[in-house]
Amino acid sequence: MSRPADTSADDLSAFVERNGDGSASLNLLVNDVHCARCIATIERAMRAEAGVVEARVNLTARRLHLSWREGVTDPGALVGRLARLGYPALPYSPAALSGAGRREEAVLLRALAVAGFAAGNVMLLSVSVWAGGESGMADTTRALMHWISALIALPAIAYAGLPFFRSAAGALAARRVNMDLPISVAIVVTGAISLAELLAERPDVYFDAALMLLFFLLTGRYLDLRTRGAMRATAENLSALAAQPASVLRPDGVCELVPAHAVRPGARVLVAAGERVPVDGYILSGRTVIDRSLLTGEATPEAALPGDKVYAGTVNAGDPVTLATTAAGDGTVLTEIVGLVEAAEQGRSAYIRLADRAARLYAPVVHGLALLAFVGWWGLGGLPPREALLIGVAVLIITCPCALGLAVPAVQVVACNRLLKHGVLVKAGDALERLAAVDAVLLDKTGTLTLGRPELAGQEALSEDDLAAAASLASSSRHPLCRSLLRAVGPAPMCEDVREEPAMGLVSGSKTDEIRIGNRAWCGVSADAGDGPEGPELWLSRPGRDPVQFRFADHLRPDAAAFVSWLKRQGFSVELYSGDGPVAVRSTAESLEIDIWKAEARPADKLARLEALKQAGHRVLMVGDGLNDAPSLAGADASISPAEGADLAQTAADIVFQGERLGSVAVAIRIARRARRLVFQNFALAAAYNAFAVPLAVSGNVTPLIAAAAMSASSIAVTLNALRMGRAGRNPLS
């Protein structure tokens, strides 16, 4: 897959997005990106181009996001620069990515099969030679075994090594080095030395070492591709759900199938029983139950009434309903989740940057070390050039930094996948690192500790007549309190001639028999009447009767108490800062046993408390959902927001969790801490491996075959260690 270096901007114009501020952006598919060094090379080169504002590479999606100032440069020049670097690119699309991934997987699998078959057979022949050497095998027999090995090995090396040879050749053509260059040099040199030994009729050849090195490297690359493919498949599956057609009701009543992305806001969409909802919207007509498990992780379907919101990707588990579309295609919550899944690996943390720096130094250091080993043993050690060259090759192989390159990405991929299964979406690349370091938690109340869905309280004290009258009026409104009232009372006949007074309430009837439901002042209720509200309220006013109060309570999340208790047992200091009134905040704090709390807290108050905690040496986690929490979410050391929160809060937060249970936050903290330990363990493993293996190789005590096995073993050890997330992925509150 390639594109000429002189690709014009016209060829790419259909894929360029104009941002309206004089800048433009483009997503490109770059298939030859394999490692952290590739990412660093591409990003550094693109950012050096005139006019480029941003360049980010997503290794999992093989996607390069470019943003530039229009008029200063054009996309054709940028794509041409990529091609000259050895990274040909095409406009990004999920279909192109999926096809390229399948092709690359097939190529690697075939190469792996060839290398494995050849390595197995050559190893059998080598074992025969080794055993025969002890029992006096004839030179002619040994030579025959070596020739058979060569006939198997050389074609296999030429074919199975193509993924590395092509990558190395592209790097050399662009006058740079990459991690595949020393690998290719090691394989080619080992094969060439073995062929020279064979032609000179010497007793030792190393075809088995070259093949085993290829087999181990191809195994690691194939497993890495499959691991990243699994992460990418999650986003692709979610995208596929958003691509299904929608049944749009035209003005003439005819139902027409339309691609979901083509549905316009305001369009009426019919969702049949058992069908997946194709758009975001609210119910116009019909009553049903919605299975929101895809978005929230909750297995129990929830009732949905006219006026209730529904989201693309959820399932209509009840009767047919008609929706009014509010968003479709790229604007749906489902598509936002896809973006968050991809964003989980978009950023690079401090640890990854450390790995990048090590990888950037790798090629010159390794080549220099191998050259010094060769020259030292040949010129100073007195070894023949052939033996000195074998030591240099062993150094080249054994110092391959695969373990270092996998140390962080392997842990990050496993952690993100574990969190995704719990409905937790990581937005920032360093979010888990910062979350692992927190020791204080600042909590919001409404929508965070509570569900953010007021429910009718004290219903048993209300008469059936009052409930029926209130429900008849409430049926005409989509106000959240009216929806809550209907959920509690059930369906009721809709009053005729209902009028809504903005910010006041609903009214029906003439002036002599007027019925109202709304706020206390509008319904003629004195300020001190009724029970002091801890939460929202509605009043029902009818001629000749006393006004009736309907109180609503926002219930705590099911595991809020267990969550706060768990935080305390883990040594966190826990505080509650809320913009709600003192009565409601005090009640919540006392029920959850939170000692430090503040009511009627403004955004500035929360920020000030964050700064005070930081000044005291704490690292603070902020958990909030509202617009007033956004500054605190952005200013905290780490931040988490529920998926039902305000858009601005989700944008400011590092992590978003789905569902009603705060156990997802506890899982995120546990996995973050476990991931930090695993990352440091991986760095320690990689450092210990190099500290032990490199001196052995330089001292001439390691053959190329042993070097290949040791290098692959270190990579496998790091990968297996990353999979040791163990019990950290379990909900500690369950």
C-alpha cells in the first residue's frame, strides 16, 4: 500500500476537514508503524514542517492525525514527506484499516508458519549433527546435513524475513534507522556466515539460530498485532452498531429505511420491538423498556416513557416506540464512546516517553556496541574475523529492545481492556499513572454520589385523587419532575387545554376552575408551608382545596456507602463539596459518614479546596458530573466523571465511567495502581535482562542461537507480566 511522494492536495481534498479558524485537519492510515520509535520519527518530522499545528500517531489504529494552517502547507506535501520518510500513507477509514489489518495479519501468519516449519526441521538436523559429533559422525554426513539445512533455511529466511527486510530497507532509503534494521542485519549476517562456513567445509553453521530468531520475532509481532487488533475491534464493533439503518417516518406516514448517519435532527424514527436504537433522541409516543447494558453495563432494562431520552446502541426490549431524533451518526453518544476507546491509547504517558527515548538511542548504541565487540575480539583479542563477527552478531541480537518497547504498551492495552469491560473509558494516556498516585478524593453530590434522577418521596401519604390530578397535568410535560411523577404514579388520562408557563409550571381549565402544578409561589403557597424540602418539589393547586406538596428525593447510588467506606479503608481522605443546599448535603454526608463537607459550594470554592489539598502535599482525585465541576475536574491531579454528566464535565475529565455504580471508580483505582506496579516491574525486567545478557554476549559466551532465544524470552516475560492484572480487575465493592 503506497502513494506517490508528489500526491497533490486535490487528491486528498475530500478527506480534509476545515475547522473554521484557518486550520484544517486530516486523518491518515500509516501501515508501516510498528513501534515507539516509528511514532517519534513521524511526529517529530511532521511537527517540523511549516504550518503544522499538531501531529499525533495512534499505534493501535495506525492512524496519524494532522492539523495545519491553511495557506502555509497542504496535505499533499505532508503525505509526500511521509513517503520520503519511508511511511507511505493513505486517507484513513475504518474499512481501509480493517482490510490492512487483515492483510498484515495474513502476511505475518504465513511468514510465521514458514519460519516455524523451517526452524523445526533445521533444528532436528542440528540435533543430529550435535549428537553425531560425539559418536564420530563422518565429515561427509555432517556436510550433507548442513547442505540440507541450507536448502531449507535460505529460502525460508528470504521469505519469512520480508516484513523486517522491507521495513529496514524503507528506513535506509529515508536515511534513518529503525528497530528492524539491526534485526535484519543480524539475520542476514548470520545466514551469510553460515553459508560461508558451509562452502569452506567447516564444522559449524548457524542456520538454526537465524531461523529461531525469525520465528521468535515473528511470534512476538503477530501476538502484538492480535492484541492491538482486539482493542481496535471493540471500537469497530461499536461503530458497526451505529451504522445500521433507521426506519424514518415521512410526513405522509410512509416508513423509509435510511442510513443512520443520514438521519436529520427532528426526524421521526420508528423503533420496533427488539430492535437496536439507531439514533439519539427522545420518545414521542409509546411506552417501552430499554436495555442500556451496552452503554451503562446495567443488565436490567429500564422503563421509558414519552419524553425520556434514548441513545443509539441501546435495545428496545418492549413495545414499538416513535422517537424524535436529536443526534445521529457522528453526533451520538455511541460514536463518542468509540472516540473515547481510541483516545485510550492516543496520548503517551511519561513512562512511554521514557521508552521512546530509550528506543531512539537504541540503534546507534547497539550498532556501536556490536562493532566494538567485533573489533575488540578481532583486533585486540586475537580471534579470527569469523569468530569475532559471530560475537558481534550475538550482541546485535541479544540487545534487541523488544522488552523495553513492550514494557508500557502491553500494560496499557491490558488495563484499558479490563476497564472497558467495567464500562470505564480512559481518555488521557497518562490518566492511569496520575490516578495511581492520588491519596485524597473530592466528591460532588448530585449526579455523582446520587443518581441525578429525582423520585417521588412520601407517596403513601398522598391521596389517590391528588396523585391522579397531578399525573394528568404532568402527562403534558417533559420536565424531569413531571417524568418522575409519572414513573411513580403510572399512566394517567391527559388533561385537555394544558398550557405551560415557562419557569412556573402547568395550568389547565378556566380562571374559575383552574388547576395548577408547579413551584410554590406560582401555586400561591406561602414560603413556610409544607415540609422543608431536602430536594426538589412541585405543588398542586385546585379551587377550594388546600395546596398539595409533592416532594422528590435524589437517591444515592446503590453502592455509594460501600464506595466511601472502601476509600477510607484504602487510606484516602474523602471530602464532599456540593452546590446543593445545606440540608441535602448534610444528610448525604451523615449517611455516608463523610466528616468534611461543604454546601452551596461554587466552582471557585471547589478549586480553592483542591489547591489547599495540593499545598498540603496531597494528590487529589475529583469525581463530578456538572458544569460547575468542570474547572475542578480540569485542575485535579486525576478526574473521573459519570457518562450521564454534562458534556463539559466529560471533556475535562480524564476518565468516564458508565452505569449507576461507583464500583467502576474503585475498579479504575485498583487497576491504575496495579498497572503502575506492572510497568515498573517491566522496566526492571528489561533492565535486569540487559545487565545480565549484554556482558555475556560481549564476552563471547553467547552464540547467535542462544541470543535469539534470550531476546525472545525477555519479550515474552514482559508480555506475560502485563497480563498479571489478576484480581485488580474485580469490583472490590461486590
